Amino acid sequence: MNVGGQHFRTIWLKPGDEAVVELIDQRWLPHRFVIEEVRSVAEMAAAIRDMHVRGAGLIGAASGYGMYLAAVEAARSGSNFDEELTTAAQTLKATRPTAVNLGWAVDRQLQAIREAGTISEKIASARDAAEQIALEDAEHCRSIGRHGAGLITQIAAKKNGAPVNVLTHCNAGWLAFVDYGSATSPIYAAHDSGVPVHVWVDETRPRSQGSKLTAWELGQHGVRHTVIADNAGGHLMQHGEVDLVIVGSDRTTYTGDVANKIGTYLKALAAHDNGVPFYVALPSSSFDWQARDGVRDIPIEQRGADEVKCADGWLDGRHAEVCITPADSPAANYGFDVTPHRLVTGLITERGICAANEQSILAMFPDHAR
């Protein structure tokens, strides 16, 4: 992804000092572009928990790099290497409960480290595994774009040059992954091939990842877009202003139930009621191959009430926060909801597009068939 004409990924090893991980601190976007240096597993856990980084794929990559930093720390401390790695894994896994990529990446790192010999070999193996997790994430998202762009192109062929209106929710863009994004990758691919695209961007309260992050990155890429209130999507669908919905996923069951940012379920209901195709874009690392019933089996993160009770933005050149509710009113802050597979038109993965049901998913990924 380009920022001011320069290519960036969301996370990388610092050139010249591989004991430091650099990442884009998303808390300051869209008003400031800040690169944070992370030197310990505790700092990486804080970055994930406090949403310096967020999004399924990026959380996975960040936890992979976190385990690498943990290996470096464990070697320096001279204490029990395996015990420190186990503690680090538990710390990282506890940061965000819903995104399955996090635990997947940590377990992959533990396996890679176990298979290495000496301490120095374990550190090298952890570094290589972290880099490979990040590379795979970017490449899988690029493939999602290639497969999903065809959906937009097909609609464009029927519109005689009018823009294809895509609605998305939250940020499943390159900022939520290492590069390209999941839900935005087909949009970028179609745009780059000359297909006219316009994106309806949900603001995505309470943290406003749509209006802050998706709108910013679409603007950086030159994609036409309009920010809307979360509740406007159904109205637009009723009036024929949405051709296609593409959202991301933090965890999808092997039967096709999709956990994504809170409010996704309501968009799926509106799309179903108005005959609008509703697609979910996700890399295979976001599948939970153990979960069958999304409502029952997927843990839903509940975050602090202040995210609902307050709003933040940029005022007179500085970051500011304001209260928007009565001080004594309680607030509930559910981070995600589950969209049943019956409301999902299809899943866009790095291997292609499949229906949101067990048979189609396992046919696409036979290596996970039971």
C-alpha cells in the first residue's frame, strides 16, 4: 500500500536492527502517520490489546513477531527459555479473544521453535516463521483481490460505465492485514484495472475504524468513497444504491458462520431483505476449523464502556476526546457479532470463492476435512 507515494506494510523488522519490530500505530490515523518501535513481547501485547494494531491478519502477524521478540528476550535473560516462551504465548493469546489468527500464529511459532535445536537456532526459526506469517498474509490478501475483483467486474459490465457501489463495514483493508487487505483487496484490484468503483464506508462506531481508517486508505489509493453513518446502509440498499457488500472476518466457522465487527449482522439482514449480494473476504488463517456454530462457539470480546460513552478526534491540531453520554449512564461494548451462514452469499478466499457452508468450504480446503 502507498502512503504519500511510498510503499508501506503495516508491520516489519527494523532495517539494521532485527531485535526491533516497527509498526504503523493506527491510533493516530487519519490525522498523523506514526511508526512505533516495539522491543519486547510485553510491548507487543500492549500494542495488540490497546489497538495500536488491529484487524485479523495484522493481529496474527503481530503475535508472530511478538513470539520472535519473546525468543530474543528469553535468550538474553538466561532463565528457562521454554518457560518464558510459554508465558509469552499465554500473554499474547489473552490480548484479543475473538480473532482466531492470533492463537493460530502463536501456535505456529511454538511449533517452529520446538523443532529447532540450539537457542540461536530457535531464535532464527522464530524470526523466519514471523516473516513467513507476514509474507503469507500479504500474498493471501493479494489473491483474495484477484478472485474478488471478478465479482465487481461482472457487475460493472451490466452498468454501462456507471460506478459499482460497494458497501463495506469496519476496516478490513491493508491496515487490518500486512498488505492489500481482505474486503478492500478486490476493490483495489478492480480500481487498478480501470473498473469504476465507489465505496460506501460505514463509520463503524464506537471506534470508527471505517471513517478513520478505511476512508483514509481508500483516499491514499485514489478510490472514490463516501463515509456514511452505520445506520444508513439499509436505506441505501432500499434505493438501489448498493450493488455489492464485502466485509471481512475475525473468525469464521468451518460451516460458514462469520464473526466480524459489531453491526455486520445488521448489514447482512438488510442485504438479504433487498437482494444485495453479501460476500465475506478472508484468508484461510481466519477460519476456525474447530468451531461449528458461530453463535455458540465463537467468544465475543467485550471492551471498555468508555469507547461507547466517548468519542475522539482532532481539534486545533491535537488529539481530543469528548463525552457524548450522561456521565452516570452505563454502556455495553460488544466488539463483534456473528452473521449466520444462511445470510452470506459467498466467501472470497486466497484459493477462490466458495459458498458459506461446510461442504463447499471443506471442498475448497480439503486439507482441513475431518
